[in-house]
Amino acid sequence: MRLLCFQVRRFAWKPFECALADAVDAPAGAEVGEAVVAFAHVEPADVEGEAAASAFRQALRHLKWLANKRQLRVVVLHSFAHLGADGAAPAAAQALLERLAGRLSETGYLTYVTPFGWSNEWEISVHGESLAKVWKQI
């Protein structure tokens, strides 16, 4: 898994164009303030075999760590298949992101997953510190 994460002042998204034939109808866009936004590229090893459980735990730990550095309680997960060459099957990637969101919600974070299978318009305002922009390969 590859995560490009931002600590943001504001992040807004709006579905623009359907990118997967079997994507569900996209809901209206949304906006959050003071959040961690994670652009996630899910790879086959993240959803198959022995490494899958470890990838899930490491991603969860990383997202919580980054959120807690600024006491953020909002996390947005966005599937971004452009961070690597080898991607997991769309259904498996979506399931992993939904599972991460569920686990984060269970531990007190307000979570969002942007519409899966859609290209989105974004508006983003990122904090200035170096820690506000973090790349993580799991």
C-alpha cells in the first residue's frame, strides 16, 4: 500500500466523472476541515495472503499516528491508483478502504471515503509544516 497523506485545513471533493463501469451512483460532494486526507493506492499484497493483515495494521497505525500529531479526529480516505503501477482489484481495494474507515470510526474518528470508482474535483488547503505532507509505503 502506498499512502500520500496530508494534514489539511480544508478538503472538499465533488464527483466529476465515473471511472469504473460498475461504480455506484456518486453522492453529492462534501467538505471537511482540520483532517487527515489519505490518497491510498492498494496493491495486491495488501488484500491477499499473509501480508494483508500486516498491511491493514500498518496503514491503520500510520493514519492514527498522523492524525494524533495535530489532534485531528477526521480522516478522509481517497482511492488514488496513480501512486503505483500494480493495483489490487477494484472491489478488493474498496473493501480495504471501507474496512479502514470502519476501524477508525470504532476508535472515535469521523471518517469519510470519497466515492469509489469516480474521478473527483478537489479543493485542498494543506498545513505548512513538513509533517503535514507524508508519503508512506507499506
